[in-house]
Amino acid sequence: MAPPPPCPLCLTSSDEPALSLACGHSLCKPCGTKATRFGFQFCPQCRAPHVLDVNVLTRRLETHRKQYRSWRAGETEGVKGELDRIVLPRDPAIPEPDVYLKESCGLLHQSNKRVPLHPLPLKCNEAKVLPPVEVSPPDLYDQLLGTSDPTHAAVFAWWPQKGWKRGKVLHHSMRALPAVRPGRDYVFLPIAESVRDMFGLWCMAYGLQPWQAIWYTLCEDSSETFTALLTALTSYFPAPSERSRLHVYPTFLTQESRMQITRLGFCAVGDLDANAIVGSLAEAKGWLHAPLDSSLDDASPSSSLRAAAAASHLELGGVRAPTGFLCTTAPQLRRAYTLLRDAGARVVLKPKAGLGCNGLVLDAKPEDCAQGDGAIEPYIVEEMVGARGGPSPTIYMLGEHVVAIADQLMVGTQNGGNVVPCTSPPPLQAQMAAAGRAIGRYLGLTSQWGMDFVLDGEGGGAVVVDLNMGRPNGSLGNYLWRSLQLRPEGARADELHLLTLSRLSPEDESAPQFVKLLVDAALLWRPGGAEGVLPLAHVGGTTVNVVCASWHGLAGAKDIAARLRAIDARGKYRVDLDTVRT
């Protein structure tokens, strides 16, 4: 007798009864139980509607048994028979075991032992892989990897460079899930229940395969983990020809990490933090302004964006940087503040090394300036352009290639989400795109980076107020995922609109609970659908993003967001939807 077909989710065969679905497919009992936790009501393989709830299936099975016994009792012996097999879902009263990843198959198994540092995935040459879903040409992936060869794949290794706090590591690593193409790319993930649950969702609902995740345990030394993961990759891909098709994409690419990657035969993705013009890409916003005591006339183009533009080395197409200075002492900071105030400008203070809006002070007052006469961490002092709470577009780039232009949804000085595509007038977007291409070319960038803008008054031009370089932006995975979505029939817009919102989850909420909330309200994004909510990550008690996606325009995305807010009584959101312009 031929062995039973493998479960399409966990890729293993078992002699135990499987959960047979009306569409003809089947899955193993553990995967059926996990699907029930998420509240799915469709076949994970062909997406045909099918009830997977254990209680419902149990009631149906008991009804079927009663009908069968009644039939047997009322018929003659010659027509009596036996059912070939009885399908029983897992008993919901039995608690789930303590689980970690099993080395032999990449699945979950019972264990009370600490998992070692070494990653434990399924070897690719042992996996039974389903054919990947046909998608439109992934030109963004071609730009990211530097090749259009369909045999090449990305390995996403995203975690913070510093501060291995548990919630931060989990959040950063899950940001890569939308970017992983089903049946093709790989992702490094930390062993944690919330990450395992979210990866399970992406396997069941969006086509990822278990072998695409390479798992590791958290430790204090990030370099130790990175070295272990790279070493493991070499054992899974022993042939040099196989390794040369894998492009490892860390959050921060240093000279040391690039040497580690390339020495083993893999390709490295990303721009080195040490740039010949701006210095450290992580502190690239300091390149917006020259030091206070320098003269623009004799400053080198590498001293600031304004100096490079003034020396005709860089054509920004009408985009400019605000008037400002880079200060390294408290007296310099106070003098720069006075110069701008005397010129009639309001003042913004921000640390050179601050990520995003961290440490930003708008419309600063004299008491906000550092006191004393000593050195301070480098600070930017610049004119405040535009109105508080006014439009703040942002551009996402891959080298010289425009990924997306979005509207930031600011709540005070913090970003509460964004909207894609941007609602600014097309000529203004063309200015920002031209500036992005020029700066990417001038700095020799090849990987993901971006710029934040404000608008200089009503109908004014775009002003660059921040440079985000040296690491993949938190939304990059969303836009890579967006590039793979096909326009469905009945779509009322030419582009897929994304409304991303920051959501603070309750401490005691799990990923399956949040996903089930979406499923019960018919809000979860379905492959091939026209609109829905795409969960990106989930860590209890932590602020993460959710995406409201719609092929019916921004108004459709806002409607999805409003429906989400109406049913999500426990989640907390920063953005007032009435402030989102359509």
C-alpha cells in the first residue's frame, strides 16, 4: 500500500488518520489544531472554504456515526459494511505539549530541554516543496539582489545591532515575514512562541513553507548568533554553486560581517555603514548640515548636502535642505539657536544619532538648549519648516530605484503610521523622486534607504529633514510584499493602497487571538483578495504595525481601518483616522 500523502503544511507523512477536507486535500491533526487556533475556515492548500473548527467537526462526526448506526440497524446483513476510516480531530481537552523545533524535520516536537544556539531548520534538499505561486515579475527583488536570475534567493537576517531586548528582537525579526517569497527565500527567526505563531500564520494563510525559517535562540552576543547561522547555512548548502545563489541581508552590514558572508561563498546585501562621503550611514542625517564653524564657500562637498548641492556636484531638482548647523558643544548649540531665531525662524533640535523622531524638539525654546561649556553629543539645530502637524511625505529607495513615496501619519513628533501611495501632487512627488535618484547615485548606494520631507508652506517645495540609511526600513517588507500582489477583478484602483497603523497590543494577547478576531470579522487579508488586514508581527504589550490593504483606493483602506478599530476594543492606536487625507 502506498504511504499516505504528506501534510501540505508540515510536509510529513503519518500513519495516523488525517483531517480530510471536502476539496480532497488533507492535513495532519496537529496542523488542523493550529488552524483552529487561528480561526481559519478554508483549506490551507487550495483556499477552498471549509470549516476547520474542532468542535463543529466533532459534532458533525457524531451525527454521522449516529446516522451510520441507524442505517446498519435497519438493513439486512448483506448490505452491512464498514467505513474505510474515521476522521477524528485532535481532542481539544488535551493540552498542547511544550514545543521547540525538531532537527530532523523542522517541525514542532515535545521537549523540556533548552534548544541549543545552532539553528535547526529542515535541509532544503530533503524538503518536499510545493510549487511557488505564479506572480508578476518581482522587479523590486531584482533591484534588491542585483540579479533577475530566478534561482537566486534572499536570506533575511533582521535584528537590532544593539540592545538585545527580547521584544525588540522579536519585532525586528518578524518584519521580514512579508518579504519572504513562498517557496523561495529564507528568514532567520528567534525561537519564541509569538514568532512561531506568526510564522505559522504565514505558512497557513500565505503559502510560506516550514523549511524557509531558520531558527535560533537568543543570546547576548549578536555576532555569535550571526556566525552560527552562517556556519549552519554552509552545511545546508555544501556546493559553492548553491551558496552563490543565496543573498544574505543583515540589518546592519559592516566590513566584518560582509567578509564573513562572502568568505563562505554567499552574496552580501546592503550598504556598508562606512560611506566614503557621509561617514557612518547610521548617522547620515548629520550630512544635512555642515558644522557651525565651517564656511559654505570653502566647505568640501562631503561636509553636507547643502555644500554638495552648492558645488554643483549634486542636482536635487528643486528639493532643498533646511538652513541649519551641526553642533558638538553646548556653546555652539546656543549660538546656532540664536542665529536662526535672529533670522526670524522657528528652531528644531534633534540628535545626530537619533533614529526617526527620537529626541526631536519642535519649535524649541531657549531652555531646551544644552547648558554649560563642555562637549555634547552631536546635535542638529535647524529652521522649522512648515506647520506643526502638516504633510510629511517620505520616500523609500533601493539605491537609485524608487520603491514607494508615502505620507507619514504624525502624532506629535512620533510616527503613528503611513499611507501608500502618497497623496501629494504628482509634480511634487516627481521632485522627491528625482532628488532620491540623485542622492542614491551620488553616494553610491545600492540597498534600501530613505528620506523624510516637509512642505515649505502652501504650494511650496519639498524640504529634506531626515536621511534614513544603513539599515532596512521597517516598512520595506510591506512594500516587497505589495510588489507581488496581483490586481484582482473588480478592483477600483490601479494600485494596492496600504494604510499602516501602529497598534499597542494588550500584555496577555497572543497572535492567534488577534488573528481570530480578524477572521471572525472577515477582515483578515486573503491571497487574491481585494482588501483586508495583514498582521505583520505580534508581541504582547508591544507597539507593532498592522496593514489595512485595499484595491479600492485609500477610501477603501480607511474603511477597513475603521472596521478594525470598531471590533478591536483592546488594541490601542495612535492615529485619528479623521486626520488621514483622501
